[in-house]
Amino acid sequence: MTMDEDRGSVRSVERALDILLCFTEQRELGLTEVSKQVGLHKSTVFRLLHTLEKKGFVVRDSDSERYRLGFRIWELAASMSDADDPLALVLPEMERLRDAVEETVSLYVRDGLERVRVQAVQSNQIIRRVAPIGQRLPLFVGASSKVLVAFSPPSVLEELLQSPKWPEHIDREAYRKALDDIRRKGYAMSFEEREEGVAAVSIPVFRPNGDLFAALTVSGPIQRMTKEKMEAMMPEILASGRRMEKMVR
């Protein structure tokens, strides 16, 4: 194995972990798909997948030649107690909020210039917003994204504004002013900013030391999630967020 001297990391381990992370958005992947996602030659990916398979971290279907996560992943997850896992701790509160507002409830964290949905409770209504856990989305648009940027260190906003992926149709100064308004109000709303037919409202959830833990978001069809309806939900959402803050460390 080779050591990356600049970062002090083992390259083959990094590559293996990158492969495992490919399965956060899709349950099954073929060799070619994994190779494209991690940017490595198929022969290299095959060797790494073979090693992960031997250790039980991935499973290969002999008929389809596709891979999925193996039992070792679930063993590792099961070894975490609820006290170790804040996402397990806040899940009952998210379910309580879902039942109170009757819409889908999600929890997002920031990872670089992306947001990741780390927990979600789907609405029980027939027409509902479906929120898959593990989905990665850009920070440029959406109520959750704006909350994560607004309550992160100022350097995050500056990096985002300088990103070559910044959408040309979004005015940077207007975006800054929108974040100032979100900090003042303590919440953000969005209407079809990222996904047609979907509206959302989001608030920050903080750790005891004042650092941002996550964005707590309620989303649903725009026909139901009007501005007036979201404003009526705010007491429930804010109270839920404050209860969560007592659970996380």
C-alpha cells in the first residue's frame, strides 16, 4: 500500500471507502457504474470490490454481476448504541413532528458544498414527498441548503459563492441578502427551487456548544405546503427542533 504523504492517508483504503460510499445513493451497482463514480480503472475497482466481498462488506449477485452492501456494514451499524447515534435519538421526535404536521420530515447535514439527507420520516398521506436517506444535493438552492449555509461559518458562504458550479441564474448579492433574512427569522422557505411541485420549510438545530448540528425540514406538495400553512406549522417545528437540541451532543 502507498501512503499519501500530503494527507497522511493510505490510498487503497481511501479508494475502498470511496467505493462503499457509492452505495449511499443506489442499493445495487455494477462494476462499470462503480468505476465511473470513483474515477478508477475497472481492473482496480474489481480488485478492491473482491477484497471488500471477501471481508463481507459487499455482496455480489452471481446472476446479475451487481454489487450491494454486505452484512458487515450492518454489523458495524448495529454496534452503535442509541447514545452514540444522534440520528437514532432524534428519530422518535421526527416521527412525532411528522404526525403533527402530516408531511415528510427530513434531517440534513452539510458535507463540503453539498447537503446530505441523513434521516427522514415519510408522510402518511397518499400524495406525499418521498425523501430517500443518503441523497446528496447541492447547497445552492432549497430551504435546507440555505439554513445550512446561513448558520455555518462565513467561510462556507464565500467558498460557495466562488464555486465554478454556481448557477448563473442566481444573483449572488440577492443570495447574501436572503441568508441575512434567514438568520434574522430563524427559518427558510422554498417553493419549487430544486424540485417541481415541492415546497419546504427548514430550521437550524444546534449542538449545546452552539455549532450547527443539522437542518430540520418539513416538505410536501406545493398545493398543501403554502406559505400560510408553513407559517402555521412553525410553532410545532420550532418546538421539535428545540427538543432535538437537548438530545444531541
